[in-house]
Amino acid sequence: MAASIDGVIGHGVKSMRSSETAKSISTFGLALHAAGAIGVMGADSSAMAQTTGNGTAPDQTSPKDHTDAKKASDVGEVVVTGIRPLLGNKIPLSVQDTPQSVNIVSEQLLREQSITRLEDALKNVPGVTLNAGEGAARGDTINIRGFSAFNDFFLDGVRDAAIYVRDPFNLDSIEVLKGPSATLFGRGSTGGAVNQVSKAPTLAPFGVLTADVGTNDEYRATVDIDQPISQTAALRLNAMGESSGVTDRDDVRNRHWGIAPEASIGIGEPTTATLAYFHLSENDVPDVGIPIVDGAPAHVNRSNDYGLASDHAISDVDIGTLRIKHDFGSNLTIASTTRYASYAFNYRFDAPNFGSVAAGGAGPPTAGEPLSSILVGRDSPSSSGTQTNLTEQVDLTARFDTGFLHHTLVTGIELARQTNHLDSYNNPFNANNNWIPETSLLDPNPNQVHPIEPVTKTQITTADSEAAYVTDTVNIGRYVDLIAGVRLDRFAASYDQTAFTTGVVLNLSHVDVVPSPRVALVFKPTPWQSFYASYGTSFDPSAEALTLTTKTADLGPVKATTYEAGSKTSVLDGKLLLTGAVFHTEVDNAQVNDPENPTLTTLQGNETVQGLEFGATGHITPRFEITAGYTYLDGKTSGDAGTSPVIKYTNVAIPNLARNAVNLWAEYKIVPPWEVGLGVNYLDRRIGDVVTSASPPAVVPSYVVWSAMTSYKVNDRLKLQLNVINLFDTLYYDNVYYTSTSENHVIPGAGRTFKLTARASF
């Protein structure tokens, strides 16, 4: 394998940066953990995602088969071995009774589809579209139901908003919660949130070694070892190394390695402690995509590279987590989760940009201009820096009765400090489009020299947040559940920017205190049916992305309201779960330019998304299993664009929103030892920009992409699998970035790719 993991076990968690808030959180967390160790603190309610209450230990269970992972005969009996799934934890309900749309991507599905990136896993979730980024907005950037979710990634229930490409080698499952989840997570989550559930030690010893080779020059190996060390303690180690490219994107390269050791004590006991460390290193040549010409992706070779061979996307992620849980009995649980994470990155990025005549460039192409005469410049919004997250969460779950009402009360607090130190490099393109000679659109030269540029400004942001929340799930007899909750967040950010060229120092700060209510009603006429209606809110503070400007420093949070109604039904003796929902989300104070003063931003915009979705997950027959979904989204936005003159727009399409989306993955066991799988993804056309009288539509075409899989189980210890991704070699575009007719790009999906996987257990 091209990437070595030798010696990485000694790579420790980076030390915490000292600060008064950090010290107070750390001291509080250590005191809490010490109490938990003597049986006073720390535990969790049963964390069985889609559980039926089978009496397994909280949070952790023993896997049934780690070569053919966690196949359950019932939709309601999915075995979860993760550190902290939300379902059954902060959400004390099964998927069927949870009053919002929830999608779960299992480890089994990740393996069947040979998925190595979180963004690819999310293609199994309808309503998710992918963005491309520039400057400091890189890594995984997605929209959920038309709203940006860049800052709505979580790892075991703790915020994981950072700039890196997530690899699922240590994931047990991925939970996608649609609609606002502010009572769970606080700020963000307008369209939804993504929770990654890490693998956890179990009391079943096993070892699995997986090796992949692919026609995309992929060489990848992973190892997953679980070893009990007593009747109530175990160790687990996951590691990964990869070197790969992207089919038909000849200059894109990926070099990754990661390691995730974990230790748990007290498994199945009243008090359980889990210590986990995660490290991921990435050293990539990024894909800067293809520019948009005349309102559509340029008709050029799919392999054209408009970046430079010297471009790089380097990141180092270190995450340490200590979780302690204690059951005082079947009706009272308390848990503590302490997390320190460091995310270091260094991005040198040369993106296609047509520039302007005023800056010495050719400017955006005119309608009908021959492609052979079009030249492309290199825009270089490069940056490096380090982001840190220090978080302490304490959750209490109590079950009790008041008369004929049964309550499950989940309450807790969260303290966090995030810091972001960002260095921005000089970008000569803004003043001189020919700082690197413009290149041909039809035949770009990726081997041009990128001059070394200095850091021109540094930005340091510190954001402290404190929150308290409570949610009560009330069973009103057998047939009705009432869920009501509220969370109060205080989010305070300070921002310091120093411009080295002028010596100008900018100091900004902002504080938001926001309550977030949620209420839902669930009607369960039978044990296999549920109908629900819910209301919830979300908010995005002006410093949500850990940055402030003079335009946004005095702005309040952007707020959203969502109404959703739906049903969930288990059929075929509980083996297949059918879901449906309709929803309406409205933001009535989106940020737009102030038409009276172009130097200011106001909260006068409007964004509305309404739609419906359907899903089916589980077994149609014992041999035939499916994961399927459909989403219809109707999204409109109104506001002001430009500065001189200001252009008003009303009820135009929200950018990068697909009106229709379909995903299907079907697996069939022919006869032992053969299995086959077939999948399809359809995504409707998307508009890349906000269409106004001065900005004609830039259309990203719809696509249908098929994939296939076949596997052969040689014996109980060895399984071979062949995947064909993009079976018919369809040219399609996934990620979209658009700010103007000059500055934009779309990233093509990979061409037809064959992957061969050998999975051996020991």
C-alpha cells in the first residue's frame, strides 16, 4: 500500500492552548470524570439507533459478524456499536417514532458501495447537494434541503465544523437529521445536520483487514481490530492508508492516512468510560474544476486541469475524546463528553477565473465566443491556519411518571471554545490577472510556475459558547407522544485582523443570546405506524463561520422556522421501513446588501424551501435489501444584489438546489456465496447563481449515474468484492461554486472506475 501507518501510534493528541475558558472547561471536565470513575457520574441512556429495546448494554453492543457487518432481520433491530449515536441518546426514540426525517447510512452500506469519502456517503441521502469552495471554505461543503450545512457536521454529537475531507474508516454509521435541530446542537442546522458515529470497543474479539485497488490508481488498506482485555473492558484500533487519483481527472491526487485507537472500561456495567483518539492526515492535489461558459459548464475535455500541479491541500486532524457514563438505575442516567480537537490546514489553490479587462485579463467570455479564443486566469485565494475546538457536554436523562403520563426528560449543558488562526496569502490576481500567464480554455497548462507569495494578513477568532437545554418526551397513553423542548445559547465571538501591508488592525466582537424552541406530536395507532407534526427553529449568528466583517459585526442572527408533517410505517413484519414527509422552511431575515448604504449588510432577505420526501429502507425479502429515497424541493429567495446599482430580485431559485433527487441501492443474495448490488442516483438540474436582470442563469445539468457491485465469499474468513462506479461513464457535475460570470467552477464526477476489494478476518 502506498501510504504507511508505521509508527503512528505514538502520535499523540496536540496539547491544549491555554486560556481562562479552556482551563475552566478542562477543570470542570476532569472533576466530572473523576466523580464518574467512582460511580457518581457519567452514563448514557440506551443508544440503540432504531432499537426495539433488546436489553443490550448502553452505547455499545457486540457485533454479530464483522465480515458481513450487522445484518439485522428487522428494521427496528439495527445493531449499533458506535461511541455515541444520537438516536436513543439525545433523541430517546427509535427512528420510527422520531418526529422528523432521519437518514442513517450504515457501515454495511459504506462497504457495499466501496465508499471512502463522507461526501460520497451522503449521496445516499436525498436533499443533499455538494458545494465547491475557495479561500478558507474547503473540505466537505454541502447543502441540506437547499441550506448550507458547512458548519453542521458533528462527531459523536460534538461539533466537527472544520476544513478537511472526512474519511469514514472509523465510522460505525452516519446519521442525517433533516430540518432544524437547534435544541440538540445549538446554532446552525437550518436544513439539517450530519452526525458521524465513531466505532467503539466491544467484548467480541475480531480483526478485519481490507485491501482495495482501483483503476483510479487507488491503493488503500484499512485494519479494524477489537480485543477484550477483561470481561468488561476492551481495546479497538482502526487504521487506514491510501494513495489514489480520480478517473479522468488526471492531475488530482489523494494521499491520506489515519489512525483511531480507543479503550473502554466498564462495558455493560453501571459506569463506563471510553477514551478515543482520532488522527487523519491528508496531502492532496485538489480538483479546481471546470469554468462555466455561456451559462453552462464549458464543453471541454473532462480531464482538463485549470489549477497547477504545485497546488496542494494539506490537513492534519487530531481529536481526543473522553466519555464517561453512569446509570443510577433504569430511570436515571448521566453522561459527560469532553473533546479537544485541532484542525491544521495549508491550502494553495489556483482556481479558474476569467478576471476583468481592467485587471489585465480577458474578462468573462461573451455569448457565442469561440472556445478556442477564450483564456483563463488563475485566482489564488490561498490560506493556512489552525482551528481548535474544546467542548464539554453533560447530559442527564430521567424517566418518571406523573399520573398516567410517562416522561423521558433529557437535559444538559454545553460549554465550548473555538479558535481560528487564519493566515491569508497575497493574491496578485485581483490586481493583475496575468500574474501567472493566462492559459487556453481548451488546452490549459497545469505546469506553469506559481510564484511564492507572502502572508498579507492574519485573522484570529475566539468564540465562546454556553448552552443549556431540556427536552421532555411525554407518552400520553399507548398512542400519543408529545415532545417539547427548548435550548438557550449564548455565542460570543471576538475577531482580530492584522494587515501586514498597511499595518491596519481591525478588532470586532459580537454576542448573541438566542432561545430555540421545538414541539412535536406523534400519533401511533399501531406498533408499526406513526404519524407526526413538528415545529422547530434554528439560528445562524453572524460569526457562525468564525469570522466577522465591518458589514456583519452588528448584525443579529439569521433565524429560520420549519414546519414538518410525516408518517413512518414498518411493513413485512418490521423488515422494511417506509417514510414520507412534507415540510416548509422559511428564513425571513437573510443577509443582503443594504440598498441605501453599500458598505452595510442588512437582515432583509427571504429564503423559503418547501417540499416532500419519501424513503424505503430494509428487506423486501430475506435476500433482497434496499435503501431508497426521493426528495422534491421548491426553493425561492428574494433580496438585493450588487452595489451600484442595487438590483432587486424576487422569488428566484435558490442556488445549487435540485428540484428532484432520487437515490436507490439494492442488494440481492443470489445463492451463497454470491451477492450483487445495483445503485442509481438522479439529481435534477441546478442553478449556480442568483438570477437577476444583470446575472443570467448558470445551469448545471441534471444527471443519472449508475453503480454496480458483486461479491463472492470465498470462506468464513475471506470475501472478494468488485465495484463499478459510474457504470456507463456518464459525464456529470457534482460540486458547484459560483460568484460571478468571471469567478466560478464546477467539479466533474469521476469517470467509470473499477475497484477490487479483499476483506479478510482474523
